[in-house]
Amino acid sequence: MKLIRYDAPDDRSVTVSGDSVTKTGPVSAVNLEVLKTREACRVARECGLFLAPEVVMHDSVAGVVGFRRVCSVEPVGYLDRNAGAVADLPERLGAALAAIHRGMRLPEEERRPLPADYGCSGAPEVVIHGDFTGRNVLIRASDGALLIVDWMTSYRLGEMCTVGPAWFDLAWFVRWQFLRLGLRGVPSAAGEACTRLVRAYLIGHPFAGVREFGAYLQLIARADRRRRDVCFSLRRRMAALRGDVALLSYAGALARGRHG
């Protein structure tokens, strides 16, 4: 039996053992993740476009949740590196995210907005994944199924936030695609794959166009950089600089209608 344990501050841990994944953490955060994950499972069953972890055990007092492990999956990571192996990966991912935003529901008392600097006037409010990145979207080798995990909003945004502008998760994913530390920079294929993702999402959840999304992506890039710099060391900030420049350039091109 393979046992892998990841420990983090404030009594958080993830243990992978056999066919189960067990997470512990603050009670309120774990309980909210369970609620969102179960709702994601419902949407996944209805649309058939992705999978979400099945909750098999939940201790709402101790802050412990157990998920059924899905084996033989790997993180999607950077789209430009995987789009060749899975030809329609950006399109499938965009369609899945659109289905999530169309279908997920939470009780009114669990609807807590993102910080104001991530807002977008005129965009519909949806239940968000909250940390939609290439680490939390996985693909199964046997059939190419997409598995979306870790339904807890990033701690940097306030992990109890559950709703935000419909473009937030999409912008967060694109932002992550450009956050590459080091001197190599971001390949042009990253922008091409992201544009395919954006267009696929807008087909499934059409309320505005690519230019409007580009303007929102510029806002997200600047807001996130301010928050990120608080927890990044100077060395990491310098390492991320080329990615930041590339992201703002890409977002500006979208806003001007000059990308794809």
C-alpha cells in the first residue's frame, strides 16, 4: 500500500493511501470544500464533461474528509505542453468550466464574494472553483477524462469565498499558465492554447466577448501581482517578472482584439 503524506501549516495535511485521499484542515474550510465538491459531482454527472472527487467520509466536527482516489491521473499543467498529446484539451477544458458556472448552486448563506479588486461590473455572479489551475485539473491516461480537484478557494483570496464574476476561474487559469519562474520566458504556444480555452468557454457561457475578457484579465493580473508580492520573496518576484510581462502583453492583445 502506497502512503504519501503532505503536511502544511495550521494542522492541514493530505494523505494518499491505497484507493483513498484524506485531507484535514480548519473545520469551516473543510466543510465548505465538501459542500462544493458534492455540488461539483452533481454537475459532473449531469454534463458528462469532467469528473470530481467522490466524498466517501466526512467528519464535520474534526475537519476531516476522505475522497475516493482516481488512479492514473496527471496534472494538466501547462496547456502548450499537453495540447499536442490531447488535441482538443483547451476546448474540452473550456466547455467543462462553462458547465460548472452554469450549473453549480450553493445555499444563500454560503455565497460569499471574492475581494472587491477581483470584481467585474456586468459579469454574472457564479459559484467559483476558486483555485482553477493546471495543478488542480488532471487528465486520466486511459480515456482522457478530466478530473477537477481541490474545490477550495485559494488562501490568497480568502478560502471561504465561494462566488465571483463568471470570468474569474478562467482568468485565474490563464494567469497560472503565464506564472513561470525563471529566465526562459513564456512560449508563444501558451497564448495560442489559452485563446482556444477562452473561446471554448465563451461558447458555453456567452455573456460578452474576448475583448471584454482581455480587459478583465488585465485587472486580475495586476490585482494578483499586488497580493502575490506580499508572500513572494524578492528573488521569486524577480523570477516571475518575465511571466508577468508576458501575461499583461497577452491580456492587452485580447483586449484590443489582436490575438487569434
